[in-house]
Amino acid sequence: MGERQKKIVCVFDLKSPRISAYDILVLIDGPQRHVYIKLPDNNLLQQVLHLTRGQAEYRHTKGEISMVRVETAGL
């Protein structure tokens, strides 16, 4: 049996409105080392910026840790 992939799943309540692929976006720009994540509204964006204080850690599969800037795209 192969190694399990590390995945996340978002499970919505069955009573919630359906979402489409247009509502979700994760875009990776490998050469620039940028990952863009579309959030549903500006309030959530501000919460993420506040909670992370503009910085987060990313642990790579081999254990290395990279510091990641968290900022509004396009600014």
C-alpha cells in the first residue's frame, strides 16, 4: 500500500447553498513562490491578515520550515 497523500477536505452542511468551482480558487505561481487563495469576502481576508500578523510558517515534507509572508494580493 502506498503512502497516503496529505489532503484536507471541506465538508459543507447539506442544507447550505451549493458552491461552484468559480467560488474557489487556489493558484500556485511556482517560479515566484506565490500561492494565491481566493477568500469569499474582505472581512475574512482582514481576519486572516490580523490572525497571522502578516507571517506564517510552512513545514515542507522533508521537515524544513519556511517563513511565509501573508499579504493582500496585488499590493
